[in-house]
Amino acid sequence: MIPVITIDGPSGSGKGTISRLVAEQLGWNMLDSGAIYRVLGLAAERAGISAQQISGLTALASNLDLSFQAEKVLLANEDVSHLIRTEAAGNAASKVAVIPQVRTALLGWQRAYAKDPGLVADGRDMGTVVFPDAKIKVFLTASAEVRALRRYKQLKEKGLNANLVSLVAEIQERDERDQNRSVAPLKAPVAALEIESTSLSIDEVLKSVLDRVEKTYPELDISMPR
Ligand code: C5P
């Protein structure tokens, strides 16, 4: 079986950064499942399909022409990497993500990313639904204020507009929707390594994940970051 590490958590918890670093360290593949929901939200908006039109959205999800190319996210060969990173795109994503049929349509597609030598999967339901047999499941959290501040810095670095007060409100609104939906709600998987990262550095979080990897897969040669 292909080894899988799942890293779930709320928006801005640092899962994207940690997943990328763990994948790089191990030389494994990476799945950014949030990007799929973000691209779907964008494709729906462009096609004029609202979050209430379930069959239209499900058809769109089943035929989504999405691909990842290095750091880029492509929708029908158009680079939409920047377009999908705004808070508005995150919110649109979380509205299409509540629909059970949409989530089912995306399951096989996500599982196909589990390829040799291994996969690091980042999202909300990677450990609970998409890869329930993963040997390592991480659940990363941090306070809404710290997550909003991290998002604020990320957006500013990308030259995008950001307002801290509205970011906190948007993050709380998205948490609420992600945690309370009926299918695949955001929650810690059973036996997850839970990391509360409010006062931890990226290196500290990375180290505890790699510690777990070393214990679970002693045959892997991991050079720990200092
Ligand atoms: O992780 P990211 O912020 O990019 O995710 C955007 C939205 O996509 C989330 O707020 C969530 O509603 C949805 N999502 C999901 N399941 C995943 C990944 C993301 O429902 N596995």
C-alpha cells in the first residue's frame, strides 16, 4: 500500500506550508485538496452555476479540467493560481464543498494522487474520509486571530489586498461552515497527532511531524531540520 500522511486543519493553520515541507523532505507527492474546491468554486462562478444548483455543480465537479504543474494550478490550461488564493475564492470553495454529491464526485480523483513513493495530503477530510487508512494523520490548529494574521502576511507578500479585521471574520465564518456541514466536517481524525501551533514556529511543527514519520517508517532516511 502507498504510504500516505494526511494533514488536516482549519483555514490558515499552516497545513499548506507544513505539507509542502514534509513532501519535499521525503520526496513524496503532494495533494492540495483545497485547491480543487477553490477551482470548482471559480469554475462554477464562471459558468453561472450557483451553490444551490446541485446537479450542475456535481457535473462540473465530475468533469473538472484541473491540473497541477509545479507550483501552478491550471483550469483548462489557464493558470488560475492567483485567482483562487483570495479569501472570496476560499469562501466560494467552502460553499460548494458542503454538497455531498460534489464531495463524492471528487473522491476518486483525490485518491488517484496516492502514488509511489508516497503522498502528503492537505485538507479538511483527508484523514477522516479520503484516506482513512493513512498511518500518519496530523490535525493542525491555531487561534483564529493568529491564522488571520498569517493569511494577512501571505496575501500582502503576494501583493494582494488584505484587511485584518475582515480576515478574522471571514476565517470564523468559514470555520463555522466547514465544522458544521453534514458530510465530511472538519474534525480531528481518530488517533491523529494534534498540534496546536499558535505559539509554535514552522520548524517546531515540522519537527514534530517528522518525528512521527521517523517512528512510523524507521526504514526512511530522514534528515531532521535543526
Ligand atoms: O484549504 P483551503 O483553504 O484551500 O480550502 C478551501 C475550502 O475548501 C475550505 O474552506 C473547505 O470548505 C473546502 N475544503 C474541503 N475539503 C478539503 C479541502 C478544502 O471541504 N479536503
